[in-house]
Amino acid sequence: MDVLYFAWVRERVGRPKDRIETGAATVRELVNELTQKEERYAAAFADLDALRVAVDQELSDFDAPLENVREVAFFPPMTGG
């Protein structure tokens, strides 16, 4: 699966995306796996309330299932203007 990072999430992780194999059943479990990977991921995901997630390009939540998912994207909340 591709895991994409946008805006300050990308800056903290230090790359725009990862291609990973995961046994995670939900987005939240994926985040837990990533935060165990390296300190930079722990910093990026320290406050989930400050993040939004899209699963296969549809806005979702952290309890969304990952079965057959090809892409998960993390980004800060957007504002209009």
C-alpha cells in the first residue's frame, strides 16, 4: 500500500510517501505501526486530532478498515479561502 504525507506531515516524516506491507486492520493500527518505526513518524502522528486521513482518496477516519486499500493519505485540516 502507498502511504502519502502532505504539508507539515511530509516535513516531519521527511518524505512524500512510503510503500509498505502492513498487517494493520485499521488506519489507527497503521499509525501505531508507523510510530514504532522511527521517531520522525512518532512526531508526525503525535496529535491525531491535528490530522485528517483519506483512504483511497476518500476522506475517512482513523477507524476505517484497510482491507483491499491501495492508498492512505495523511494531511492537516484544510481551511477555505
